[in-house]
Amino acid sequence: MTRRLQVVDATDPRAVLRALRGALSGDGPAVLPRDAGAVEAQASPPLPDVVAQNVALVVETSGSTGAPKRVVISADSLLASAAASSAALGAPGQWLLALPTHYIAGIQVLVRSLAAGTEPAILPPGHFDPGAFESAAAGMMPDVPHYVSLVPVQLARLLDAAADDPGLLAALRRFDAFVVGGQALAEELRLRALGHGLRVVRTYGSTETCGGCVYDGVPLGPVHARTVDGEVELAGPMLAEGYLGEPERTERVFHVDDGVRWYRTGDLGVVDDGVVRITGRAGNVIISGGVKVSLDAVERAARGLPGFAEAVAVGCEDEEWGEVPVVVVPGVERMPAPASTALEPQDSALLALLRDHVGRALGPAARPTRIVALSAMPLLSSGKPDRVAIARAVAERARG
């Protein structure tokens, strides 16, 4: 049995909502939400006209490190994820859509709305604007819980704007939870939100798990987590079917062990007494002078210093060491002096401070050799740093 696959313009969230309603009920075709501006880039290989009958959604994603893929998700998985999220948050409610609907986090806001029988509030497409957020929040239903899903940079912009806008702060306090995922949430940012009386729920998951399935380190009700050789694996009813037209990739990533289907996340971490702690991406490691260095760990350590809250760590080729960590920061005007350009180690007290801080935490091989300040940090439309583009910019700067 098959059903038709329909491409829907993700820049029209209400069109995606309508299409998802039909896909989840079985009355309409499966849905592939696609950013209209990215159609040409995403068009190869050609899409099939039909997919399996149980498929409700196909999500195209390149992630923050490349590797384009099309994730196939059933209606049962989407609804199981929505039910588990609702139970973890305490009750169903009304959601505000602030994320693109061609990414799973934005799609799940719509699915949760459909499952709850509520109409989502929707921000205008384009640049995230705290003023528009306040206006959208003002029109939300009274007497029901209010929720919003954000990436950390959006939460930071809201808190920055709320510092000078009592009306916005009051609007933020009317939300029952800020569900924050997509990338690691800096502890400083979490504490800022808590200081304003906001409930922040940190989520972990991926498109292959219908979005966040671990809240504040704890797997949602039907979700199970374990580690195998240091890699985190997840199981539960929210798992995707696999990858469209890629049976070999599906077999590599999803596997059955003792009758349970598991997803290999590609993330390193530990599961201690049921609590999941992610330490980094298995593939985001460089070898510097024969020593393995986790760029995720370098990034976390750097973000602990003032002025480095949005730092990104990437690897750069080096004649002496093979590869070395480089820390990239957005917006030269936001950096403390003298970090106005790519800095040489011998010229910067700031770099010396960074190297000492990271080295004490992670060892000498992890010490960054440079700080590169980019006037605009490349971002994916999900709000995550585009690590491929950032690494390319660093390499070009080094060659120049």
C-alpha cells in the first residue's frame, strides 16, 4: 500500500498545518515541507511520487555538518512524540510557532497543536523579532497553557530585548514553558531565564526521533536511552522509519537488538541512572599532535568565558600539529578589545586567556590557536551555526 507524497511550501506555515492535518488523519497525502528558496538546492535526487501508506512526513535536512538526508516519519511516531511531550510539560495547550516548518522542531509545534486541538499562534516569516513575538503572544488563547519552542539564540534575543521592555517581559512570563533545543543551551543563558521567572525545558533529539525526546536529561515516558561504545542510542515509538530511498543508510543508523529497535544518534555521552548527558558529536573530533580533541568540549569550555557565549569551535589544518582548534565568534563589534580581527597568539591577551582556560579544562592539545571574528556568523535556517560554512570561512582566512 502506498500514498502520494506532496511537497508543501514551508514559508506558508498554515498550508503546512493543513497538509499535516490530512497526513495525520490519513485523508491526505504524505507531506514534505520545503523552503521555497531552497528548492533547487534540495531537488536532487528526484523525489518519488509515492511513499509507504504509513508515512505521514518526509523531512529534508543537511544538519549543521552536511550529510543531506530525507527522513521518513510515520503518523504514529509523530503523534506518539506529541503525546509524550504533552505529558512531560504537564498538559496540552496552545503553541507559538517561532521556528521554520521545514525543520522537525517547527513541524512538531504544528503536530502538537493538532493533537491538542488548538490553533497555533504564528510569527511572521523572516528575521526573528522580539516585538513580533510579543504581538503574537498577546493574541494567544486565555485559560490554557502557553508553550513555545526556540533555539538558544532566539531565547537570548528575547531576554536581551526584555531587559528594556517590561511589556515583553510580562508576555514571556505568561508562557508555561520555553522548550529550547537544536543545540546546547549555555548555563549562563538558562540562569538568566530562570532569574526572570521563566520555565526553560532543555530538549535533546533529532529529526530521526521526531525532535526532542529527552527533556532536561530525562527520556520522555516511552523513550529508552543507552550507550554502546560511548555512543548514545535511543529507542521508543517516536523513531523514524528511516531514510527515503537509502536502505543501506537506514540499516546503519537503525538496528534491532533483542527485539528492540534502536537509533544510533552519532552523539557521545553517558546515561547515568536514567539521565542522559551528551558530551559531543562522535564525528566532531580532530587529531592534534596525535591527541584526540573534541571540538564540542572546546566550544563548551570557551562559552564559559565572558564575550564567548556564542563561540563555535572548528578544526583547521596546521603544518606542525595536523589539525588545531580555532574558536570563531560572531560580530567583531561585540568582542572585547583587541579581538577585532583574526588574532595571532603572540598578539592577544584575550587569546592567552582563552588558551589557558580551555587548556586547564581539557589539556594542552585542546588549546585554541586563534580567535576568528566573523562579522556575521553563518547560520542554518533552524538557527543553528552552519559549521560547514564556518569551517570554510576559517580555512579561507588562514589561506589569506
